[in-house]
Amino acid sequence: MSSHPYPVGVLPGARPGERAPAPRAGGALRIAAACMLALALVWVVAELMPAGQVRDALLLRHVTLLSGPHVDEAARILLHLLSAPLMVIWGLALVAFAIARGRPREGLAVAFVLVLAPLGADTLKPLLAHPHLAAGGVRIGAASWPSGHSAAALALALCAVLVSSPRARPLVAALGLLFSAAVGFALLVQAWHMPSDVIGGYLFAGLCMALAVAGLRAAERRWPQHAGSQRAP
């Protein structure tokens, strides 16, 4: 929870109803630009540079060696949580929670991110398809970057952070990061994706959320909400 001594959006010493200016969208847009640059770098290193391809394949091989009955079952359960029907349920729940807290804009941002992150990643796969090296008999199809599952996992975690209360936000962020990392491990141990695919999915989810937050901040500056509302973190 923030230690700031004044209510969100209220100027110290201001008259009742007077609000501080909303944060500008520039910071979120810079994060979005950084995610785009990182996405390009990961793709170039992992898909076009031989050394990167070898390391990618070897890391996948090392993780698949951890496969076993219990590990595989846990991995399948985790990945099932990101199936399309369940993603719709998680998304509707987060949107309803945001609206119930009087934050409909954050609910709209949640819908935007949870649709754009996985579908956008799946759209990019055939456009950026590139043959992968095989290590130890493990081979991944060419159209696999970025991972839609890892994008969906981190997008879900970031959306939960977005709509959570300031008091609960650190715990929600920690649990969300653990969940996203576990999904990434599950994708590798099941040999669904290359490590670079998983990283690409995370970065794409970060890009989507940064754009959503930039839109929220721009909307807040243009159309300020009532004094009791909370801004996007």
C-alpha cells in the first residue's frame, strides 16, 4: 500500500474537489517501446543467430529431462487453466471486479489486454515462423514464436494487479509472477515451445499492458474520473 499521505488524485492543501493532474502516458509508452525492442532482440538472437539457436535448443532439452508423471500432470493442469473457455471466465471475473469497485475503465483495459495478448501472439506465429534446431530428439514447429500461453499467463497476472487494491497489490503481483513462471516451465517441460518463445510471450503481454496503461492515463487526463476513483498503477 502506498505510503503517500494524501488521497489519490488530491493535491495537498487543495480545496475540496481539486485534483492533482493525472500521470502522463509517456512512462507507459516508454515501457511499451522497451518491450518492442526486447521482442525484436529476442527474435533476432533466437531465430537468426546460430549461437542463439543452439543455446535455445539445449536449454529446452535440459528442461524436458525433468519430465515425469507428477511433473507432467501438474504441467497439464496449469496449461488447462489457460484454455479459451477458462480465459473467458477469468477475464469476465476481473472485469466484473473492476466495475464493482467503480473502475470501469480498468475493466475495459482488462478486456483489451486479455484479448490482444494471446490472439496477437497467435497471429504473429505464422508471420515470424522460422525453423528451430532439434536437441536430443526434441523438435518444435517453426510457427511457435511468441508463445500465446505465456502471453496469456502474464497478461492474466498483470490484469489482476491492475484491478487489485493497493493493499493487496504486492501479494497479487508476487502470486502472478509465480504463476507466469510456472506456466513457462510447464510449456518447456511439455516441449510445447522453445525458451525464446516463452520469453517472447512474456514481452508481448508486457507490451499489451503498457499500451493499456498509457490509454488509461491519457483518458484520465482528458476525462478525469470522480475523486473516489483510483488510477491505474
